Amino acid sequence: MNAPAHPTASYAQRIAFVSEMAARLHRYGTTAQRLEATILALSQRLDLECEPWSNPTGLILSFNDPGKPLGSNDITRVIRLPPGENDLHKLSEADRIAEVVANGQMSIAQGHTALRTLDRAPSTRSRVMQVLAFGLAAAGVAGLWRLPWLDIATAAATGLLIGLLDLCISSRPALKEASEALAALIAGTVVCTVAVLVGQLNLNTVVIASLIVLLPGMALTNAMNELSSQHWVSGTVRFAGALTTVMKLTVGAMVAVTLFDLLGLEPQVRAWRPQPEVVVWISLGVTAFAFAVLFKASRRDYPWVMAAAVCGYMIGRHVGDAWGSSAGIFVSALAMTAAGNAFGRWMHRPGALVRLPGIIMLVPGSASLRGLLTLIQEQDMNLGQSALLAVLNVVMALVAGLLFGNLLVPARKNL
């Protein structure tokens, strides 16, 4: 058996460090199976026995000192946490700190100090970039869908407003519960106003593009991935949370549409997508940059994150054109998962830096919101069932790609 990395560290110090690391990985958007595997590996290297249990709103960590009689000094930590948000920079830094502490290159006290430095408030520049990224993501997705220029401009302006709303809500926790519905209400109001006063719009599509950052496509994918990994509680809770988010967004958008109907104002609606291929390429670059900002990647990682987003989209598109959309999503998810695992092996950094942006443009958030909006507007169960089937096909293809990608190139790092 290898000697412990920190022979002078007390049992309580080791437990405190592992608990802090688990809580941070949870906050940075790590799924249950990856978080639990990471904490198990870290605990073993710190000469601890740990039984972790993770769900989207908390952690239970049961510790035992293998050098003492079983049950003589068991400690259980119950940690209540809000649902995590993707933060690639902090995830990468936490992974680095865990690695150097486990290797004995940094003391546990120094590791705690290093983790606390991650709590610094974001700079004004970072906040401005986050708000701008909302608008860029909305405009980029509208361009990828080949919408007319008025639609793209409307989506960009609405996305900026939603970014400002998100910034305001971050300092007002009381508004958090209704944030998605309020954002959708703003999006619906702005888009309907433009459609009434300025010109025709692809109404639902522009609303969805404006809300693209808030759509729970990644949450749906992670939920199904956790369920397939037999993390039943975490997967079920995450799935329920994603459905609730879709319903909140639908409610907000429908309130706006209903208000305009009550006022006797009829938005001008069209279905027109005239943009040439060059707009799609420009929009792809804009969208990739926006997601690099929204995922809070380090600036040195922007090339990796953007390249992964572009590759994931292009693989899905070209394979989908040849063999069908489900095949395109499957192959793209498989390729990007394998690429993320290979990145972790060769670069000794979290594979999430490649895997997460690589599949973000494949997730079914827009399809789920479009389906529910259509169901409510048309009051037609057949349309709703068709939308549900489309979302199910996307999720199944994504999860299959993630599973087989991990088989193709096994991960060195659980993150």
C-alpha cells in the first residue's frame, strides 16, 4: 500500500478538504456519477474511506478512517447546495488543486487557501462580458437557423435584455424562482412588439433564440445520462427540474402573447429563412465564442472550447445530412466525448473543457420549448406528441453517444 500523501494531516483536516472539494465540484456543474467517482479517488489518495451520495441539491458524504476499527470514528456530512452552474475555469482550477494536494505537492491547508481564492467576486469586465454573451448567443443561434436580419437583430437585443435581467437577479435571490418566467415574459413582449410595430418575424423561433441560454437542454441530457448510470434519484430530480424550467419559460412567453391578444394587437408572423451559407459560418463562430464566455472558461482555454463547439456542430450537421439527424447527433456526441477523454489523458486537465462545449449545440432545449409552445398555442395533442418524440430522439442519441464515447476512449479523469 502506498504511504499517505499527508501523514501529518489530521483525520478532521482530510475530511474537511474532501468535503470542500465535493461541494465546489457540485457548484461548478459536475454530474452525480463524475462527482462521486472523483471524490472516491481523492479520498483513497488521502487515506480515507468515503461513501459519497450526490443529487442536484445536495451531498451526503460518509467518512471512515481505514486505520481505525470500523464504526469507531465514522463521520457523515450532509451539505445542502443549490443546483450547480457550469464554470469551466473554476472546475479546472479545483481539479488542479485536488491533483497537487493528492500528490503531496501542496499541503491540505494550502489547498484550502487555494480553493478560497476561487471565491473572488467577478470583475466588472467579466459581468459585462456575460451580459454581452447572452446577446451574442441569441444572435448566433438565430443566424445558425438562417433567420432574416430583423429576426437576428431582435433576438440579439432581447438576449441582451435577458442578460441584464440575469445580472440583476444574481444579487436578488428572492427573484430567482421566477427568473425563467420573467425572462420569457420579456422575450415574448419584445418580440411581439417588434412583430406588431416593425415587421414580420418568425415569432416562436425568435423567442426561442432569445432564450437559448436559459433552455435546459444540457440538464435534460445530464439527467438521462445519470439515469443510464443508475443514479436514479439524481437523474429523476434533474429531469424534473429541467421540465419545470421548460414550463416556466412557456408560461412567461404565453403570458406575453395572451396580453397582446387581449389588447387586440396581432403580431405579424412568417416562416422565412433566407440567409446564405456564409451567415451560418459567421454565426457559428459568434455562438462558439458566446458559449466560451457563458461557460466561464479561462481565456487561455477559449481556443479549445470554441474549437470543440464548432467541431460538435459540424459533425452533427454533416453526418445528419448524410444519415439523418439522430445519427448526426449520436456520432457528434460520441466523437466529442472521446475527444474530451483524450484531452484529459494527454493534457492532464478536465475533459469537460472539450466535452461540454462539444455537445452544447446538440442538446434538445430548443426542441422541448418549441414543442410545448406549439402544444399550448394549437391545443393539439398530436403536435405535442410529435414534439415529445423529437426531444426523445435527440436525448437518446446524445446519451448513446456519451456512453459509447466513454467506451471508445476511457477517461483518465472523472471530470
